[in-house]
Amino acid sequence: MGWLVPAVTVGGLLPVAVLVWDAYTGALGANPIQRATLQTGLLTLALLVASLACTPLRLLTGWTWPARIRKALGLLAFGYAALHFLIYLFDHGFSLGLMLEDVLERPFVTVGFTALLLLVPLALTSGRNSVKRLGFQRWTRLHQLVYLAVALGALHYYWGVKQDHTPPLIYAGVIAALFAVRFLKRRPTRKKASPT
């Protein structure tokens, strides 16, 4: 299944092409910045959830292919998170002062920025050389930051919605279910005492 990762990568990049085309043709509506910000934010969260779903899917089904695409999904999620942040900076005139003020004063921005910062070391250590350099256990502990990042991403989405909170609550429910599967499937079972 050597085609799997390239197919996921190309499919994950298609929304960027659509977004650029919509911007070029003026199809982003009356507030293109807001629309682009929302789309890239949703894609970030959706891809993070998809990457988190790979291990539960493998645990439930025994399939091996989800593990092969987890890295690609995670890197795509980071790419969209970075694009989401760049659009935000563009909307604020690339003023680091305004950004810092926003981060310190608005919890909605604080949690989103924190989630992005948590994803940076994960993206930088996504290669096999990083596993060898850090050691598997240390690398695994580092990459458990994704759990906090996706939770903060869901909270960022919830606080950013002004009216209908149903979509972010659905995301939160899916994330909670994925965490539950991981916990229940990986919890060690007690061995029955042998009869004396």
C-alpha cells in the first residue's frame, strides 16, 4: 500500500488549492479573511482528530494501515494550524504587539495559540531520526502532547462560536470517545489467580 501516504497527502492538500482558487475568484464571500480563518481552523481540528483516530481504529480492528497515515495526518494538521495562524497575523497587520496583547487578554486566542505551540515540537520531531535521537520512550512522552493540543483546539473552536455550539460539542464528544477507547484498550487486565 505504498500509494496510501501520497494519496492522503494529496487529498489533505486539496482544500488549500480550493481555498486559493476561491480567494482568486472572489468566492470567499463578504468577509474572506474570516472565511479562510474558519476553514483552516476546522481543517486543523479535523485532521488532528483523524490522526488521533488511527490508534483506536487499529486497536479495535487489528488493521495496520491506520498507523501508516498517522504521521501524514499530523503533519497536515500542523500545516493547516500554521496557515490558520498566518491568516490571523495577516488580519492583524503582522503586528506581534497586537498578537501578544490578544493572546494575553482573550482566552479564546490564548488556548488556540497554546495548541499551536504544542504542535511545533511534535512536527519538528516527526522523523525517524528523532525517535533514535530522543529514544522511543522520551519521544512517545513528547508526542502525548497531541492529546492536550487537540483538547485545546476543541475548546478554541467552542469559545470561537457565538451561536450554535453543536459542531464543537460533536468534536469534543468524538475526542472524548477516542480517549476512552485508548484508555480501555490499553489498560492492563489483571491475571486471574491460579488455583492452589
